[in-house]
Amino acid sequence: MTFLPTSSVRTSCREFMSGSVSICIPALEKFSNEIAESIHSNQSLQVAEWDADGWHYTGKTYDQRKYQDDELYELMRMERVGLYILSMDAINFCFWPSSSSSAKNGLEYEHLAIALRKVAEIDDKSDDSEEYTGSGDSSTCAIKAPETYALSPSNLTTLTATKLQSLLQPHFPSSSESLVYELPELDVRCRLLNELGKGLIDHHDGSVLNMISKANQSADSLVRIILETFPGFRDYVDRDSWSNKCSSCDWNTAKSSKSIIHFYKRAQIAVADIWAALGRCSASSQRCHFTDMKL
């Protein structure tokens, strides 16, 4: 039986919260309709682009001189953006701890997004003149980021915590006596990036676009594929032991366990980012929306 992660999120959370929280459906529908009507009546209102604030890597400055085929160049740009998105969402959690006892950590999402963007841009203007032609028709060949790309699967697989800090820290704001800007739990985040690189190589021929294509333009299927490929995206709780994993079961057992409360927040965010940046999957009404930092 196929695992349906978004359905599992709704079902397990509903069962756990039953009797504790109630939602007035008529009021919710009325409020939603008011928002929709407000949007449709405002002709000047525009939906914000994925990179409206200039925080994210878009690949628009990536040098295309080595590509004779415009379509092949576009696929490589998308591959690079896809790697950026998965890397960003893999390590986008909890910025609160600080190594200083007297200073607060001021790091926010935009600081990490911008720093990682600058890392992704390192080889945008590469002087390497070697042409990239892929391995066949651009519609069927596996598009793989070269090793010159800092976020290529091969580089992520061998990344160390020391290297990760050296890549990101120079792009964070300067610290002061009362406010520092640092990325905590570097060892954990590095492990997640290692898993990301290894998962792409072992299961998807080292290609994000290859992974995305397996979802057949289904956002819900892509959430499932991400969870099956990358253990670091599997955020769930066993309510019997209140552990972040089943005390005596593997992932396959956890998927069907009645004691598991499923969340998968970052996996769903990753799919939403891919849809917004690349448009490679359909928008989904099945994905769940979370109040940021509250779970």
C-alpha cells in the first residue's frame, strides 16, 4: 500500500487533537471566502514571486557560454536551483541556540538563504570553457550539476561541519557584543546535507530533476519521494514514547504505526518551494500549512 504522507499528517493530528481543539467550519469558510473575494476585487494585487525579496538563488546569473543547447542550459539552471532549495530546506530549522552566554543569536531565515545563495553563486561565472552536452536528448538525459557547483551531490556527500561553516559564516551579518550571527548545530546540519547528496546519488542518479520527474507532476507524490529518500526530512513523533522516532521500529513500520503523529513540515515546504521556483509539480490542496516555529 502506497504511503500517503499528507493524508497521514491530517489523520494523525486530527486523532491526537480530537476533543482538545475544535474548529468552527462555517466561520472558517466565511473567513476564507472573504479573503478570496478581497484578492479577486483588488486588480492591483499581485502574488509575490518566489524570490521577490532577492534572498534565494535563481540561477539567472549562471554563465551559459558552455551550452550550445538553450534547453539544456535551462535544465542545468533548474537543477542548480533544485539543489539549492533542497539544501536550504534540509538545514532550515531552529536558529535559537547561541555559543555566547551573554549575546542573543540574531540569525534568521533570510540570513541563511542569502548566505547559501552566495555559496551557490561561486561558480556562476566559471571560466571553464568546456562544453556541456549531457548524455543524449535534453529531454531524457540525466542533468547533473558539475563538481564546480558547491551544492552538487558529490560535494554535499563529502561536506564537513568545518567546511560548511567556512562557506556560510563570511556571508552572515557582523556580530556585536549583544548580538551574534551563527548557525548552531553544524554537525547535525552537515549530516543532513551529507544525506541529501548520498540520497540523490544512490536513488536518483545524482539529479534533482530526475527525482522530481518520478512524481509525475504530483506535489503529494514528491513529498513522499523526499521522505523515502532523505531521512532528515522525516519529522514525526511516537506519542507512546514521545520520542522523535519509534523506540523499536524502522521507517517502514513508522509509516503505518497507529502511535505516530506525522508532521513532515520541511518536506512539504521543499515541494512548495520547488513548485514556486521551478513549476515542476502541480499545486496541491493536500499539503498542510503550519504556523511557522510553533510545532
